[in-house]
Amino acid sequence: MTERREQWSTFLAGVVFGAACLHFLYYVNSGPEKSSADEEETAAATKCPSKQSLTASNATGTGSIDKKDRSLVASHNNSTSGRPTLEDLLRRNDNKLEIEAIGVVRSVYRLCVGTPRQGLLVPHARGRLDLTRVPSETVQGLEEYSHIWILFIFHLNTLPKQGMGGNKKSPMKIAPPILGGRKIGVLASRSPHRPNPVGVTLARLDRIQASNDNKLTSLYLSGVDLVDGTPVVDIKPFVPLYDSDDTSKVPDWVMGGLALRRSVSFSAIAEEQLSSILYNKETRETLAFYGRDDESTEQALVNIRACIEEVLSIDVRSQWQTSKARSGKSQAERADRLKQLETCDVGQVGLSDSEHTSGDGCCTQQLDNLLIRFQVQQAKSEGLEQQSSSNSGAEDFVLVTSIQLFGNT
């Protein structure tokens, strides 16, 4: 009897031990697989924030998956690299994308008014692009190109008005000055006032210079139409083979406008003043873009005079701005943006308050650190003015009467 009990005890102990072994083996085989799956799901959720949010939502028992999350997860799962794309970001952010400027422009222009709309129309206008956010390695090889495309932000645009429901409204139509008041769609123009304030311009690349510590790379440019302080978001080399097309066409009014130039002449006083500024070492060094480095004084004088003539000859403005210029009521030094500059103290430019309001019909224009004083005469006699551009000042005559330095007493 005792022997049988010992056999049963041994048998039961064996059964219990066997069950324990089977349970252990099951745990060993299934445990790591489950853990690996959890790790993959966690990693995927970390890469795709929307999926992470979706998992948390199901864990709380809501069980709701909106269409945007579902499409984002599907797009992410279909990605060959397993990494989220900009498309994923756009879907999550309602088609909004945040970009950061890679540099800022320094140029001869500090005001929008009077700045030409296309840089290649003013080949002697100069500027510099300081690349503040990208290393010098990014422009390696760029020196082999003569021109570059610059993508930038119209940073001095006034903010759009608020429309229905708080939405910002951008203009749908604009009136190019050369059309004499006739309107066209804003996307059929080069107007700076666009749904997105993004511009593109072509400039000549003169040279590239890196700072001694290689922390700042500067691109020196000519043929510039960008206001000082313009943020730049990208640059691309210009390749004529696929950046231009011989079969392209443009409206007649555009071709007609490009052919128009205002006649610009210089008074003897203005010529003498400009020459004195360039041939005096102390005053020449106040200029930011002319008479520097290896440029001779003679060549600097030719270049800066050409820049003044080019800018004033294509200074086509809106009807309101043209009216102000013709009546001598457009003074650059009165602009708040120039008043904020240390070198632009109205009391130091050699023009008294009485001269500003003397009614002599003179306007002023800023270029580099120069203040150019000029008169505008309307081309209304002898049938010189075209009816289509009668309010743009495109055929007016300009006389430069004096040229002075900011800070000149």
C-alpha cells in the first residue's frame, strides 16, 4: 500500500514538473516575438506622430480614427524608406509648411519705392547675399556659374486684409503701371503682392567670399533688384539650356514696357558732387558697394553713375506714386525705414526743412549711401506719351540736380 502511494506521488510530481516545463517553453518561444512586435510598433509610432496619437486614442477606448490620420498612417506605411515625408507633414498641418531663410541680402536699395522690378534691367546695381544659416560647403562649385536664381520673401509687403471668417485676403487682380489702370490677374504679373509673398529673381554672380573663420559665406552680386534686408530661402544656378526657351512668348504690353526708358540727364553740379565723393578717400569709403577692393576710382565713378541712370530711367510707379514724383513730393529720407538708420539723419543730409518743402519740384532717391535729388517733367507735349501708360511716368524726363552723402553736413 505504501509502495503504491509513493508511485502515485512520483507520478503526480512528474506531471506537475512536465506542465511547468511546457509553460516555460511556451513563454520562452512566444515572449520575445511579442516584445519585438511591441518594439516595432513603438518605433513606428515614434517616426510617425500621427500613428502615435492614433495608438493612444485606441488605448483610451475612444476607438475613433479620422480620415486625415488614416491617410497619414497609410502614406507612412507605404513609404519605401519607412520615414515620414513632407507630404505627411503637409497633410497633418493643413497644407502649411514652415521654411527658414538661409541668408539675407544687403543691397544699394533700402526702400521699395524706386527699386526696379527686374534686376537685369539695372546691370550696374550691386548687392551681397550673406548666407547665415548654411555652411560654405553648400556653395562649392557655384563659382563656375555666371548667374544664379534667388528665391526670396517680399518682407516689406503690408499684411493682407482680413476677409470673411478671419481669413487673410490677397489681391486677385492688380493694375500694372504700364497698362494705365487696366487690371490683370495677380498670377499673370510680377507683382510682389501675391497669395504667398515669394519672389524669384536672376542676378549675376560676381564672386564668392568666405570669412576667415568660414562661418559666413557672401555672394557678391550685380544686376540686383532686391531691397536691403530681403530674406532668401534658396538659390539655384542658372543654366541657359533649360532655364530659357526660344519659343516662349509674352504679351505685347510687357514687351512694350521693357522697351520704355525715361530720359535721364545730370546737371553740372550733380556731376561735380558725385566726382568729389568718389575721388575723396574719406567719403568714398562711406559707400558700401562702389570704389572698394580692386575697383579703381575712375571705374567706380562710371559704375555708380550708370547705376543711378539705370534706376531712374525705369522707375515706373503706380498712378499715385507717379503723381507724387511729378509734383516733387516723393522724398526718400522721410521714410521711417531710412530714419531708423544711423547714417540717415534728415538733419545731416545737407537739406533743411525749408528745402524739403520749398516747392521746387524736386524728389529724392536713395542708392547705396547716396541721396540723389532730381526733378521729373511729364512728357505731355509733342505727343511723346503713350495713352496706355499715361499714368506710369514711363516717358517722363528726369534731371538729377544734386547728389549728396547721408551724414554729410
